[in-house]
Amino acid sequence: MEINGETILTGVFGYPVKHSLSPVFQNAAFRFYGLNWVYIPFEVGPENLKTAIDCIRIFSIKGVNITIPHKRETVKYLDFCDEEVKVLQVCNTIVNENGVLKGYTTDGPGFLRSLKEDGKFAPENKVVFLFGAGGSAYAIAGALVRSGISEIFICNRTEEKAKMMKEHLSGHFGFENIEVVPFEKRNDSSIWKKIDLVVNTTSVGMRYDDIMLVDPENLRQDIFVYDIVYNRETALVFYAKKKKLRFLDGCSMLIFQGAISFTLWTGLEAPIEAMKKAIDAFKIKRP
Ligand code: ATR
């Protein structure tokens, strides 16, 4: 890639940011189209977030992704927020349109596209078991509810947070088929009989010795398994693979949320396969 006076800048603001895979697949997408664009990791400490966002205008940066820990704080510096940002009060993508900063959040839509396009799974009228009640869980549960699932079971180690998420979902979407499952009851087989899709949005699985939250006995052959952990093959994904269940890991969601950002900046369809290929080498396989 040759940088010159015409090069268009994009990047990611995070803290830390060194381990982000976004520069790897976004630059691969630019190369795919032969675009004179570049995607740079910017390590932005919390005290510098406002200044960094001002710099988007000053340096005519076309767009940035926003990652941990800035997704919530960024919202107050935007000139325009899309519906998803208004509902979730988090932003992971900024588009600079002639100095006007527009904020989007692509996690929910990215998850859904990944589920449909990579997983060939149609969420309409399906019953979902969702582990977790953090930021990713809100985005994913919201996307699933909007896509027409019939029922969702939410289970979180801290039950209070699952209850808050239930209130959020019924308040924003008028969706009432939500059951909070106490963490110790997570393997109640009477629930699992009904489940079509299980989604792990917790960080359980990020460490090699992490266990599975769901008892393998409950994973019927026709259940679809989605684990959003992307830095390694989790015990859940390993099991799903071994048992030949349909499954996806977090790399798919990572690519699709990035693909939506790419399209917001460039107006082009994202080259999904080229982006996936770029991160293949970075996946940690189980020994
Ligand atoms: P993110 O924004 O990626 O969703 P988060 O908001 O920090 O991250 O949420 C992390 C989720 O992983 C939470 O649901 C958390 O449960 P708690 O609300 O009880 O903290 C869950 N989590 C983290 N470690 C866990 C563990 N060892 N067992 C079960 N759940 C865990």
C-alpha cells in the first residue's frame, strides 16, 4: 500500500487497542478494492476522548470505529445518532460527513447478518437462550427481538442485570416473551427442550481453561450454537464442532460488524471473504 497526499484515513479509537483485529481486515477490504484508504489503530486514553473526536474533523478522518472503553462516552460528542445508538446509548462507528459526525452501532446488525448469511439460520419464530447481560448482550438481544424471535431466556451470573435487560427489551420493543433464568438453574432441561439457538455473550471461554456454561446434555443435535468469543476456540465451539452441531464463533460477528462500518464509510459492499481470510492466521486454535 502506498500512502500519498490523497490517502483517506480511517481507524479505531480504543484503550488498549494494540490487539485489535480491525486494522487487519479493514485494510484487507481496502486492498481488495484497490482503494487509497488506510485504517489505523489509535490508542486513546479516556482523558483524551473528546480531543481525539475533535481530531476526526481536524484531520478529515473519514470514519472511525470506537471500542472499549469509549463506546458509551462517545455518544455525547456526536452530531447525529441513528436509532440503534439512541436505544442502546453506545456507538461503535462514526462517519464524518463534511465535518458532521454521525454515530452508528453495528454490533446488533452485524450479529444478525452473520447469523443469517454465515449461519444460514432464520431467527423468525425461534426460541433463544442467551447467556450474559453486558453491552454485547443488549445489542444482540435487541437485534434478535426485532428480527421476530418468539421467546428469549436470559441467564446472567448477576441476575439483577438480566432483570434490567428484560425491562429494557420490553420497554423499547414491547416484547414480553422474556424469561430470566437464575444462573444456578441454567441447565434446567425443561427449558432446553424448547431452545433453537443458544448465544454466549459472556467472556466465559476467553481463557483456555474456561468451562462451558451449558451442560452438553442439553445441546440437542438441531440446536444452533453461537459463541461471540473470537480470540480463541472456546470449549463450547470445540464441543459444537465435535458433535457436528451448527455453530458460529465470534469471528463471524466481528467481520460482519466491521463490514457494516466499511459500507457506511465507503458506500461499497464489504468483501466478506477477503476480510475473513485476513484474520484466519490470528485465530488461536485449541491444542
Ligand atoms: P461486553 O460489553 O463484551 O458484553 P461486559 O459488559 O463486561 O462485556 O459483560 C460481560 C458479561 O460476561 C457479563 O454478562 C458477565 O456477567 P456479570 O454481569 O455477572 O458480571 C459475564 N461474565 C464474565 N465472567 C463470567 C464468569 N466467570 N461466569 C459467568 N459470567 C461471566
